[in-house]
Amino acid sequence: MYTITHEDDRTQVSAYHRSPQPRDLSIGHAKTKDVANMRGRDVGNILLSSDGIESKFTIGIEIEKNRFNRGAVKEYALFKGFERDSSCGFEAITNILPLVAPSKWRMNVFNMMVEAERIIDDRYSPSDTRCGGHITLGSAEFSGAELRDEIRNYSGLLYAMFRFRLNNRFCYSNKRMENLNSGRYQVCLNKGNVIEFRLPSRISSVNDMMTRYELMYLMMHYAHNGGTFKKFLKEAQPIVLRAYNGDAAKTEEILEMAKAFQNYIKTGDIDPTIQRFI
């Protein structure tokens, strides 16, 4: 489904911001059979265009590493290329990926992640706490400013999961995700037609990358279709449980903290349970 291009510059580490342009894999790469078993509510999150089936939501992810596994730097369908990174060392940057509900289409995306395991997994390509996992989200319906306004209503969970990054100098600004011109290093940066969540920490495994993908889809679904934060958290609970390797107590702690963070985003009030992270 997703092929490689055999372009030499996708098989080597480029200078910062010098890797090849991303391929848009959200349009023209899926067939009817790839979405046949999607739930009815999720069908509304895909589009039919002259190019075929198109994902209404897109995602791009940066994988920052101290070094890459020897021999692992080659062309992957998942990545647009590789770059040097000043804060961590190196990074692999995905193409523009479709952000879709459970389906054969999603499994095709997950298969690309599995194929790139030697880049993604810390067992092969190590990372440390200097590394981040920036996530870029796009919508066929919203501008970057509009998307940030909508998705902030469901971002408390992301804050709880990555709370130790809230005071990181590369993502500490505009903590309430307001419509402010507060520089590049924001929790969530409006980049015109997309937003970039700079808050997430490093990705250390394929499972880690998959659960973040699942969570981002759910956040985008609610941002576009509405629903209470309470309902969102209930639906997100199984994803969080997988993210914490089945630790039910940790999952419950994160979900409770998410409520306090969401209230902070909405009102500015800081609950004692999250004060040290703000």
C-alpha cells in the first residue's frame, strides 16, 4: 500500500530542517476495503475526493534519538527522512499520515511503524529525557487557530500524561493554549494550517507510538464532533491503560489528574495536585 521512492536523500541523515519534503499519504492510498469495517460514527471522519478516499485528519510525528541503530538509516515508507537535532542528536520525521479510526487502513499505518522498529524502539536507537516527540495535526475542516481552539477542550489528558514537560524550555509557553502570539516554544503551536503539540515526550517503542496515534485520533474526533470531557476520558481509558502497560492504578491517577489540568486550561485555576507542574 505505502511504497518507498528510492530517493537517495531519504536514505541518509540531513542537516537540521534539510530533510526531503513529506509525502502526503492521507490521500489516494486507501481503497473501499480498507475502511469497510469502520464504525458508523467514524465514517464521517473520512472523505471521498477525486483522488479517492481521503482522511479528514492527518498526523505527523517526530522521533528524536541520541543515535540511530547502525544500518537502520535507510528509506522507510513511514518517514520522510532523517535530520540532525540540536537538543537530542538526531530525529526521524514521518510523512503526512492519515489519522483514522480502527480499520484495515489504520493497520496499514501501524504496519509501517513495525517496519521502522529499529529507528523507533529504544532497544535499538536510544533516547533520553532531552528528546521530545512533537506531534503535528491537520484537519480538512479547520485552520490551525480553529483546531487549537477546539482541541484544547480535550487536552487535559495530554497534559497529565506529559506533565513533566510543561516546564521544559522548548514547550513551556502558552500553557492554557490561548490565542496568543507567544513565540515558538509553546505547548501547542499554531502553524497556520496545522497545529504542533510540542508537549509530548520522547517515543521509546512502537507500542508507544501506536497508543499516541490512537489518542490523537480520539482527541481529533471529539474536537470535530463534540462531547463532554467526562465522556472523552471514559473512551480514552483503554488507550491510557495500554500506554501504561496495563497498570490500572497509574491509569486512574492520570485520569484524575487530567480533570485538574482540563480545569486549569479552561479557567486558569490551579489545583494543588498539579501545582508543581505548572
